[in-house]
Amino acid sequence: MKVGSASQVSEFDVSSCDPDVADVWLRAAYVDYRRRLHGDLSTFRFAFTGASVPSFSIATVHHGMGFECETDLLDDAIVVNTTLAGRIEVATGRTVVVPTPGVPYLMPPGRPWTIQWEQLTNEAVRIDRPVLERAAAGMGGDGEALRFTGSTPSSPEWASYLRAVTAHVRDEVLGNPDTAAHPLALAEAARSLAVATLLSIPNNAVAAAEDLTTRERPGAEPAVVRRAVEFMDANAHREVDVAQVADAAHIGIRGLQAAFRRHRDQTPLEYLRRVRLEQAHRDLQAADPAQGLTVAAIAARWGFTHPGRFSVDYRRAYGLSPRQTLKN
């Protein structure tokens, strides 16, 4: 067993031939359960590898026996699994899901599960519910409690997108100590996982946001937008969610979203991302590369965890690459 940490990131690499050890780790990471095992205990193998931060985790699990369990209720988080090998069946009430290998699927939230698997290898993404609620609000949700209306991505393209975002966060954020050292980068990674999940798996928040974009937009920019802009300008270096922006602007989240759509043709968080891009631009201009500062480090400082995407956005905004700005 290996356990380590860097900054807020806790890494784990566990292997065991003892099913009780597997139970301890799985219960701590996800939910309590009552299980039954099937098969030859002498051949049992368990591996649990990944990393976690206070708001989410990504892990690969291998459990080498037949397994059945009934779980307790998991209400403070959601879990998105992807079967890599073996077979799993998840039931809640009368709903039974037999996931397709390689396709992410949502463990039904808000209800206990009955689970069966055989020789399972699985990637599990756990996201705390407050992260999802903030992401839903930031996308223009109508303030209702988040409710998923499906368990799998709405298309193969959305499935590929969700897996790509997961791989990026796993490898380029959690797997990169330099990036993971920045709290804003970790907060943006959590938000990107939540947004990818909401965009991919049907839910009421995205439906509400799509309705919001059809509203009319003319008129003078109101004071609530100006107050929101001033707040985001002053707090771009901190982890900021749309509820804080709405509070600073003295308006509800729904009203703030509508005002930004109507008067700026963007969401508040899209504006915040543009402010952070400008701050990264200024840091690149002021940095001395001889002191060891890198584009990736400056980008991560402002919450940009995907170097390629940062470079594209930067070039679109400033007409040259971030590396060119740093060198000059």
C-alpha cells in the first residue's frame, strides 16, 4: 500500500489479497455497504489507485471476485463509473443498468444501490454535490434542486467528451504536482468535471440553461451587471462561484444569468475566465523566464489547467502564443 499527498491532493496506490482491506477503502471512498463474495478466496486480488482532493476524486478499482452488495444512501456526492473490464449490474428500485464497457454511467443519485459484479476493473469519478450545484447555477440553472433525468451520456460524442475531460483532470492536473499546487487550478478542475458531467448526462439544469439562451437581449447595461463585473475583476485570483457574484450584485442567480445573456451575450463565469486570461497575460509580460517561470505555471496560477486550450484562447485574444509573450 502506498499513500502520498501533494498540496491538497491525496494520492493512493493500494493492493491487497484481503477482501476486508478492499471493504475499508471502498467504504471510505464511496458509501457503506453489506456485501457477499463468490469464488475462490485464494485468488482474490484488489487494487485501488488514484487521487482525491476535498471536492472530488478519480480512481481505478480492480476487484477480483464475484461481488454482491446493498449500499446505504449516497446523498452528498455523485459517482460516474466507466467499466474497463469485467461485468457490473446496478439496480435501484425497478431500474436496472448493465453498463456498456467504455461508456460512463451515473450511479443513480439519492437512492441506495444493489450492485453485482464479476472480476471488475472500473474507473470511478466522485464529485461532491455542492460542486455540481454551483456548476449548474453557473450554467444558468433555474435554482431548482439538481435532478438527473438519465444515467448515460446523451450521445457517443458526449461520452467521449466526458472521458476526455476526466483523463485531462486525472493526468494533467492531479498527475502534475506543479499544476496541482495551485488551489485555483484544482477548483477549476472540479468545475470542469462537474460541467462535463452536466453537459453529457441529461438533467434539469442544462434544460433550464438552454431555455435561458432563447430570451431577448436588448437594452442598456444595468447596475447589477456593473456590480458583478466589479466583483469579478477584484476577486479573479480567488475561487469564485456564481452565487457569490449574484450576492455581490444584489440579485438572484437566475436574474444575473439573464442580465449577462441579455447585455453581454455571455455567462458571468465566461466573463470571469476572460478576466483571468488577461491577468495571465499581464503575468507573462512581467515574468523573467531566466528565473524559471513557465507558461504552464502562470496559466495554472489563474486556473487554466489545459495548456493546449490556454494557448488557443491566448492566441485568439492576443495574436501570439503565450510562450512568445514570456520570451519577449
